[in-house]
Amino acid sequence: MSINIKTDLYFDINDRESAILKEKKEEMAIYPLRKKDGSRIWVEDHGWVKTDEQGNILQYEGVLRDVTERVNAGLQLKKYADELKIANDTKDKLFSIIAHDLRSPFTILMGYAGLLSDDYEEYSEEERKDMIKHIKDAAENNFLLLENLLTWSRSQRGQIKVNAVKTDIGNISIEIIGILNPVAAAKNIQLTNKITPGTFAWADTSMVHTILLNLTNNAIKFTNSGGLVIIEAGISGDKIQVSVKDNGVGMAQEEVKNIFRLDATHSTPGTANEKGTGLGLLICKEFAEKLGGTIWVESEPGKGSTFIFTLPVSQD
């Protein structure tokens, strides 16, 4: 029985060509070969050429050694190293949020609450109302941050399972508008929903709600007074494409490139100096991918941003 060495043994003939180059430098070459059953083994190849007195090639000789176990052990070690880096990045991010972003709103809460408690009568009604508003804003920021921290922590520990059902994106967007309208109104921002009820995706309703809430809240945060935030959706093939668009401050391409990276996210104040951590966007990315979709952003400085995520269309 004859075999074609190039097509029957090699997954990629370039592996052999690369090996020949290495062996000319008297180095061992390591590459995968295909077994009879189609499975893969890794071999260490040391080959040489036999020539006659005139330098003509008579034959090729060589020794192949199965090093599959060694290679797999190395790959496993790399996997562990990558997982350890992710775990350390996660831990550092959490500690940074707890040490800085969570402390700041509590400082505001305690400061204004202390002033009202100790010197209530010394302030005018207008001043007291202003202090109470600051306390309310700080409490709301802390609540959203804690919600994101708990959600992300559960997700990192594998405690969040996807429960995909027929999900009405239109109804969820209406709920989001109801929740965030007061926040948008406080900044004189028009919040518009263009998704009609009956736009169905196959997704986890709670996860979609979390994604849309974070993206819309983020858009309001980075839009100036008098601006506009629009939620809309369309079907492209077997996916629903949901977008949250604003005409706010926008981002440079370097920021766009890093915005969904754990090791590169940073807190940028909003147009009304709102605080943030970037954690909400990381949750959006993780949830979108868990649901079988993707997420990305299109943005230019001074022209606003559009965050887009996809979900499978419901087949029911």
C-alpha cells in the first residue's frame, strides 16, 4: 500500500518545509503528523541527506520520535498560565474598583449626610435639596456599581447559566427607557426607542436586559445636555443587531480598540463628571458572547458612539 507523504502524513506541508530549514541548522524540528485514524501526534524530527561523491542525493534518512505527551504538557502549562493571568487581572480590577471607585461615592454620601445631620438648620431649603440630590446620585451610582460587581463576580465563578428563551427585545427596550428616562431628563437628553414589540431573539432575557441597561446608561453618561440617545434594532441573516447610538463626545480609535479589554479599561468621567469603571462594558461583552453573539463599537471624537451587539433570531 502506497501513501502520499505530503497529503497523507502532514496536516500542513509547510510543517515539513519548515522542518527541513531547521534541520539544515542542525536543530530538531517538532510538528504534527496524521495517524491512520486521522488523529494527531506530535513528532520530533531529526533528518539528514545521504549523497554520493559528486554530491547527488541518494536518499533521505531520519529519526522521528513521538513527543505528543511532552507537547500536550507544554500546551496545558500555557493554558494554565493564560488562565492565571486572567484571574490575576480580574482580581486586580476588582481591588481597584473596591479601593477607588466604590470609596468615592461613599465619601460623598457620608460628607453630605454629616453636614445635614450636624448643621441642618444652618442651610437654606435650596441648599438642603441640593445636598439630598448629591446623596441620591451617589447612592444610585453605588447601587449600579455593586450590581455590576456582583454580576461580574458570579459570571467569573461560572455561577451564571444561560437560560435562552424567546425574548422580546422591543419590550426590554421599553423597560430600559422607563428606568433611565429620569437620568436622561436630568441631563436634558432625549432618549428614544425605535424597537417595536414583537422583535424576538433567542436569548436569556435577564442578560439582554443587563446589556441594554449598561449600554444605554453609558450613552447617557457620555452625551452632553441637549443630546440624543437612540435604541434600535434590525435583522441581518440569522442575527438581530441591536444598537445604542448617541451624539456625545465619542472616542479616539485607541480607546475604541481597548474598551472591551480587562487589562486596558479605565475610568473616564462623563459629561456631567459621572464616575464609572468600565466594568459594565466588560459584562456586556461577556454576556453577548455567552448568548452566541458579538459586540463592538463605532465611534469618532466629537461625533458620538454606537455600541452594537448581535443575538440569534428566535426561530419559534
